[in-house]
Amino acid sequence: MAGSNPNAKPMDLTLKVWRQKDRNSAGQMVTYPVKGISPDMSFLEMMDVLNEDLLRKGEDPIAFDHDCREGICGMCSLYINGRPHGPERGTTTCQLHMRHFKDGDTITIEPWRAAAFPVHKDLVVDRSAFDRIQQAGGYVSVNTGGVPDANAIPIPKSIADKAFDAATCIGCGACVAACKNASAMLFVSAKVSQLAMLPQGQTERKTRVENMVAQMDIEGFGSCTNTGACAAECPVGISLENIDMLRREFIYAKATSESL
Amino acid sequence: MNWFTKTFSSTVGRKIVMAVTGLFLCSFLVVHLIGNLQLFRNDGGEAFNLYSDFMAHNGVIRFMEIILVLGFVFHIYDALVLTRLNKAARPIGYVNSHPEENSSWSSRNMGLLGTVILVFLIIHLWNFFVPARFEANGGLERVMIEDVEYHNLYSAVVLAFQNPIYVAIYVISMIALAYHLIHGFQSAFQTLGLDHKKYTPFIQKFGVAFSILVCLGFAIIPLYFFFLV
Amino acid sequence: MILESQIPGGPLAEKWDKHKFDVKLVNPANKRKYDIIVVGTGLAGASAAASFGELGYNVKAFCFQDSPRRAHSIAAQGGINAAKNYQNDGDSVFRLFYDTIKGGDYRAREANVYRLAQVSVNIIDQCVAQGVPFAREYGGLLANRSFGGAQVSRTFYARGQTGQQLLLGAYSALNRQIAYGKVKMYPRTEMLDLVMVDGKARGIVVRNLITGKIESHSAHAVVLATGGYGNVFYLSTNAMGSNATAAWRAYKKGALFANPCFTQIHPTCIPVSGDYQSKLTLMSESLRNDGRVWVPKTVEIAQRLRKGEITVNDIKEEDRDYYLERKYPAFGNLVPRDVASRNAKLVCDEGRGVGASGLAVYLDFADAIRRDGQPAIAAKYGNLFEMYQKITDENPYERPMRIYPAVHYTMGGLWVDYNLMTNVPGLYAAGEANFSDHGANRLGASALMQGLADGYFVLPYTIGDYLAKMPYDKVPVDHPAFVEAEQNVISINNKLLSINGNRTVDDFHKALGHIMWEYCGMARNAEGLQIAKQEIRKLRDEFWRDVKVVGVNEELNITLEKANRVADFLELGELMVDDALNRNESCGGHFREEYQTPENEALRDDENFAYVAAWEFTGVGNEPVLHKEELEFENVKLTQRSYK
């Protein structure tokens, strides 16, 4: 226990980490021993310890994405022991703590794997495909200023709450990493259904789903085969219901929209 | 591309085709099973042979047969296209992966199960449909029922299921079909966006029961003829 | 240099409207002839870039993260203030203005703060129109809650993720402009220098963090929305990547840095658990509504506790010191952030702290659970308790939480005038990167408000006033000023890569953080600050002699990125110390031990220090030059705060 338990036993671990010089190089798994890891460390702090060791030896530290380290920015992205963000459900890698591992464990650490997420270096992948999907329609077209008073659009609490649930997606890409088809449906559907539920999203409802799905396909994500792996591994619990809603929106839009 | 082909060549659109054809094929299974139940009548195959003759010559059925073939074709074609796409979406796999922690085995192996079913389908057609319809494979024996000559498909069934290899193939295939349907049935509803807090739990339970009962019904036939006839 | 604050004349309430009429406009057809660079894509940067794009300017936006959606605004929990008075409880623009000025301990500009309160109402409208799912009442209208330092309910929120929802709103507006081609987005790109031509900001030099390529970008104006500098302390609630490099390099090109010593220390964070610790996690301030803060009465009990001879539940009621309730009977556990933080430090300095390190105090919910029942407490704080348990592996329902103050926000930043322009023509600073609105202490739920006010509603007006006077012609990036700036960046990188010493960048960063926390943290004194100044200089010298940076520039090089940032922190730290030494008074987040009331409260000196301290760079290791902008208070009366 942090701070209050000075007797927490340090652990020795073996890490097998994907190393890859850059986008165009081939990569491989490299084994690193790490010693004296406190169970109170976060997973990324354990990685920091390894990187400091590597640096002192003059070796290239392992590149991995991370920023807020409190589970909200969505930047951290490791495939740990065969699962995105590691073994704990509802937890990002930065919030995963070493107490969930045992002394002597071997831990494999890989980058997200998807054609749409090419590896920049080591464990760092390019997730700009997500941004481009959002650019295809993940917004309400209102300019700054000239909008009605905030209370002019009453929204039932139940709908506001549901829209919020969809809006909490942190865009980390664990859904893609978990999916056997590297499908981005959960990510795309979270935004589509958030805006489809709200009155503000109605005017662009049809074009939004059409354009976002088209962009998702262009980016080279796989198709959704309803395995449910995405929602099971989503660190913020985005629900599969969003995917079903996306399909409804898609069918309705394709059947009725004016765009040919 | 016009809007129609655009719709049905998108990943979401292709899945919609698979869902619609899949549910249609499910309805075919029901019809087929009900027909097959004639095999259990203790009448030396008379009812079954009459039924198969009806199926072979009725205009509506013949038309539906074309639709059925198209259903298979689209279901399989889109499955192949999507599978290729899905494989391409992850060119480099994981060294260590534990998908069993987040999804069911059948949901991840629909392609494999589908392939088993396709191979079965070919064997099955070769055994019964081809001889009956095209007089190929030596054709079928004839049988007289009320002074009219019919194909004796019943005897072909009896004969085929004396062979333990066929029995094994049929039973294993039905297990594969059951797993295919356990995921596929409710997945089709999801794919069509038919999701609702009130109805989805029922659809899911019904799907499992449907898959097991239908496949059990089919699997009993070879076992029945092998062990009891 | 005379600091022109450009505050418009006239009565307070009319200044902004009058100014909006007085500013020059750029004809819609001519807007496309102007290029604007926005660095940083948090609330201020994303909202500014989107709004500029909507107006028709050509915008280039930069962020070091892999996507604009990751900016640290996303981590803000509590909410955003706005003077909507939807609750009919007496709120008004003037009251929000007044609370903010007073909360800032009278060290902010009246005109800026009033404008902030005015546009706060537009922000909520804008965000709702974008589809931000704010909390709502059953009737479908927006919900509000009260927040620290205010007697009205004016805080709009989206559960504990208000920052995330607002940032994603701004991000969506930005995406729309990217799709239209009005904004060109450069993620994973870090600004490393400001380029000035004829005394005006005309561009920046950046490093592509993937390829290492050093590139120049030219524009007619540059907006820095690059956040605060809390990571100078190494441990803070900031994101790992949050840094001061863009602002600092602008400072080194002549922009003034204002009030750098004003840092906010948040009282309720999860304490440090070991040397490996990389960041601190905030626990919402709301916990103090029900939690009681205490430490053991004697050093001896605390020592036995730390050694593990006894557990917290063995300590008898009479051996517990509820020091906030004891010292501040009127406010008790609800004293303002700075007071709560300082007192936690005091008891720990006495040796009565808890936890293995002795740097923590208890926040105890046992009484509240006895009084209201566990379900009621879980309903209020369930998610926070869960987060605490995830990190510490302790169940706060069964044993008190351990908390300790942590660096959270920096009120200081680049000096800007009323138009948010720095003293460098064409260089603007917005959001936490500027110094403008929070004085010496920021109120809860005001950071989000300021970031969006600057980006959506202030800069789009004021930047036009500047551009309208600018010629259309562009400066080519092969202009000698760009070439020189690129050379400067390359030579710094080469220097860092060539030292090949023995100590890692993190090592230096931790050492700097230790000095800053020890001498320029919650409480400061002249003697300690003098020591800090010397130690920072020593550490800086050692850094440039002995730092170890591996690899090359032409790759994704995480050590080189960090080394640049820490090199700047090593200079910024000294400026903070200089500023803290200069300000011989205590106010808000700046507590000088020499200047306190007999009751240990902050003792302001309005006679001599009611000014903004804006510092001018004169070379590394040289003493910076102080420029004062006197603060004039015409609408509020300066009073001493008391919480007894």
C-alpha cells in the first residue's frame, strides 16, 4: 500500500518489449529484466525506471505515448500481456499499477496493431486516422457567436446522460487494438450516437454518419463483426449500444438522404 | 459508384447484406428441418419422397431456390470480401494475445465455422441434391407410390447414413453450424441496428435456443439412421 | 520600456463593448490574405484556431501531442463558471467579477476580469450549441453547482469530466475548420523558437517530433496557447508533456514574463509514494465538504505510525489534531486552497505528517459515514474514492485518505495587454500561458472559463485590430531571421546531443523540482530563495556539462524533447525565485514567511506591491529587468482576507 506500507516487497520482472526503429524498419521483441519494482508504481513508472536504466547504459530508451497519466487524455496505448491497457478492466495503462503483477512475471508489451495505426517507433503508433474520421463529420456546424441561449434548447436529463456516456470516449484506440478485425466502429459510433441523440446534432445527422463511416473505410480499419471485444476492453466503458445506433443511423441515412 | 453500390460496398453495408442473408438462411433452415422431419415417419419413406418431389417441382419453391442460392452467394461473397479486408486491417499480429478475455470463441471464428459449413454444404448437395435433380452420381433409385414413379431419396438417405464417416461429418458440421448461429443470429439483429433494452435480451436467448434446437434436429437424422434403422 | 495595458476608457461595464466598436476590422475578403499561427490546442488554442478559421483567416495550429484532443485542458474535473444566474440566486456579471478579483487577492487587472465575467455567459451558449453534454435537471435545463470561493451556484459541469467535454467541443470546432481547409493542423510538432522580423512576431521554428526535422512557419501573427509551467516542480498535476518551452523561448526573444512566482498549490492530492513517482493526481476539492483533516497530536505517535508499529485506527480521538478546525473555527476544513495547503505543510514540517514519507495528512470520512451512512457518501464521492483506491490500494471507506498539496496551476505567464498581445507586436498569449485574469490565486472552475473566453470571444476581435494595420505581404521562410532562428534551434539540439554526460534529464528535472518545492513552493522566505537561486544556477551549469542525451536529432527522440524542456525550466525556475524575492509581501499563492499577520495569515502590501511584475530577459545568468504595471482598483475595495 502506497506510502503507508513500507514493507511492500519489490519485484523483479522480465519485460518483452516491441522495439522498432522507425516506420520503415522491421521490429522485434527484445527482452529486458527490471529489478526492484515497487508494487505501488504505475505501469508507466515501471517503464520510466527501465528507460532510466537504458539511458545510463547509453542505450536508446523505449518510446511510448503517455501524457496526463490520470486516465483521461487517451494518449497511453500499450498492449500488455495480450490485452489493450493490460489485465485490469476499465483501466488505462497509466492507471494500471504494478501490484496487479507478481514477482518473477514475464510481461509482454506491444504497440496497438492495425494497418490504420502504423508504428512510428517502438510502442508509439500514429492514430491520426481517428482525427480524420472526426474531421469528416464529428461536429455540429456552428460558428462562434450567434448561437441561442444555452437554456433555449431543453434536453431531457436521460438523453443528456446517455449522450454524455457516449461522449466520454478518450480516443485511445483500445477498441481497435482489441478487435480481431482492427475495426474502429466503437470509436466512430460513440461520436455518431452522441450527436444523433442531441437536438443540436439533428441538422447534420444523415451526412455525419455517411461521411464518418466512409472515412473509417478509407482509413483501412476492418469491419465490425460484433465480437464485443472493443466494449469489453474500453477503459471508459463505451457501450456496444452505440454501434447498434450507428447502424440504425446509417440505414436511415442511406435510405432517405438526398446525397447520391 | 452510385449511392446504392456505395452503400453496399461499405463495411457497414456489407454487414447488412450478411445479416439479411443470414437471417434468410435461418428461415431456410427451419423450412428444411420441418421437411426433414418426414424422415421420422414410419412409412418406409413415402411421405419424405412425396415431400422431396414437391420441393423439386413446385414453381414457387423453384423460384425460392434461386433466391436461396443468391442468399448463399451474397452471404459467402461478402464474408470473403470482409475477411480479406479484416486481415488487411491488421497486417502484423500480436506476439501475445488473449482475445478469450474479451470475446467468445464463436464470435471470433465465424469464418472458420462458415468454411466448415460451406464444405459440408458441398458434400451434402453432392450426396442428395445433385443425384436427385441432375441424375448425376448414378442418379437415384425409383419408387412407386400410388402408381406414380418417384425418386427414392429416402433410400439414398438411409444408405448414406450407414457410412460412419458421413455420420461424423454431418454431426460435426451441425455443431459448427450451431456455433455459427449462436453468434450469427443475434449478431444479425445488432448489425441491422435492432437493439433495444426491452427486446435484445430475448433475442439473444432465443438465438441460442434456436441455434441449438435447429442443429440438434438436423444432427439427430444421421444418428437416427446409423443407430436405429 | 513602458507597459501599455491598452485598457479602454469609460465605465468598467462599458469598456469591452466600447473597445469592440473601436477596434479596426479586417474586410471579410481580406481575411484570407492573413496567416495566423496558433501554438497549443487546449481550450484556448483550439477555440482560437477554430474561431480564426471561421472568420476566414488562414490558420496553422501546432501541438506536441499526437492529436489536439489530448491537451491537458482535458483533465479538468470540476466545472466552468458563468454568470448566467440560471439559479436565480443573486449571481451577476459584477459578482463573478468581484469574486474573481477578490479570490485573486487583488493582483489582477479589473478590466480584464470584468470582460471575462461578461463573456462567460456566451461560452456556455457556445458549448451547448456544439453539443457539449452538460449536466441537466429533470426539466431539461442546465444544472449548476457551487464551487470554492463563491456563495452562488454558477458552475456548469459534465460529471467530473468538464474539461474533457469542453475540450472535445473545441476540438470538434477545430476539426470542422481543418476539414474546410481553413486550419492546417501540425500534431507532434513542438515550437522551439519565435521569429521576429522588424520587431514583430512573424513566425516560429518547430521540430517535427517524429522525424526531427526543423521547420519554419511564417505568419502575420502568432498566438501562444501553450499552458502553464507547473512542471518546473517536476511533480505536479500537469501532464507529463506540459512544458514552458514555447513561452520561455518567446521570453528570450523579448516578450515579458509576468508574476512567475504566482503558483497555485492544490491541497487535496494523492501524496507521493516513492522516488519513482512521475506525477500527482488531484482529488476534487469537494471532498473537504465532508472530510475532516487531521494529523496525530504528537510527533511520537506520528513516528510510530510511520514505522508501522500502530495503524491509523489505533490512534485515539484525543490524540488526533483536527488542526484546521482548531485554527479556523469559522471556516474549518473549508478554508481556501492556499490556507489549507500551507497548514498541511506546517504540520508535516513539525514531524506530525503521516504515510511512509511523513508528507501527508489525513482526510477522514468516518464521521460523515457515521452521520449520513456509507451509501450517501458513496453517492457523492464514489468515483473519487474508487480512483483513490485504484492508485493507493487503500479503501477510504475504512481508513482515512492520505492527502498532500501539489502544484496545480500557474497564475503567472507571458505579460499581455487588454488585447492579449504581449509587448512583442503580433505575439499573443492566451489561456494559462498568459498572466492576465487570476491575479495571485485562481478560483475553482475559472481556468476553463478563461481559456475559452480568450479563444472564442477575445482574440477573434483583438487580433483583427492588429492585422488590419498590417500589410498583406508574407515573410518567406528563407528570410535571414528564420534562418538564424533555425540555426539557433539546431545549435541547442546539437549541444544537448554532444554533452554525453552522466546524469539523465529526469535526474536534473527531479533535482530542480526538489529545489523549487523546498524553497519556492507553499511558503517562501528570502533566505531560502537566495539558496534556491544559487542551487538552480549550479544545477543549470551541471546540466550543460553533464546531461546525458542519447540518439540523434533526426528521429523520434524522447530524451532530446525532454532535455529542451528541462533546459528551459532550469532558467524559468530562477526567474520564479527572482520574482518571489522581489515580491516582499504575501498574497494568494505567494506566501512569504516574513510577511504574515500574527495569526499566520498572508499579509499583503498594497502600498508597494499592487503591481504586475513583468520581467525582461537580459541573457542567461544575468539579472532580468523588472517592469511594473501598476494595478488600479476603481470598482472594488481592497481588504484583508480572514477565515477565523
